[in-house]
Amino acid sequence: MISVLESGAEDMREVEDGYEITTAPDELGQVKTDLEEQGIPVEEAELTFVPQTTVPLAGEEAKRVLRLIQSLEELEDVEAVYANFDIPPDVMEEATVR
């Protein structure tokens, strides 16, 4: 972890298959290069938006928002969809199963 932070990363957290590293957009290339030079494999490096605040959603409202997001993602001209909702895992699972 120290080598990641010394490379210019702001944060690092463990996820299912590895680690997610957060850095400033202008530091992404340098952090990736530093990690690879240290022999740390980088599976993916991409810029993405991370919300500073989130909006809690539940019930029907959460299901409607998820349907909207899915519809937007299916559009041919849409490359990515970003949102700042916070849906509890059980509601998210129930809504995506259908």
C-alpha cells in the first residue's frame, strides 16, 4: 500500500478481485506507470466520475431509477452513465433480478 500511495494515489481499497485505487485525473498515467515499473500488474486504468454526495433511494423509486439507468445504457450513442444514488444492496439485488 505504501508504494501505491508513494506513486501519487489518493486512496486504495480492497474489492472482490483485487484493489481499487483512487487518484487525481492528472495523476492516473503516472500512478499506472509507477505500479507497472514496480511489478504490480494493472488490470484496468480508467477515468470515471465518483460522486461527492449521494442520494438514498429505496422501494419503487429505486426500481424506477434503475430501469432508467438500464434504458440509458442500452442506447447506442451512450458510452457511460454516471449517477449518485445510494440503493441498499437488498433492494438493488431485488430490482436487478427482474
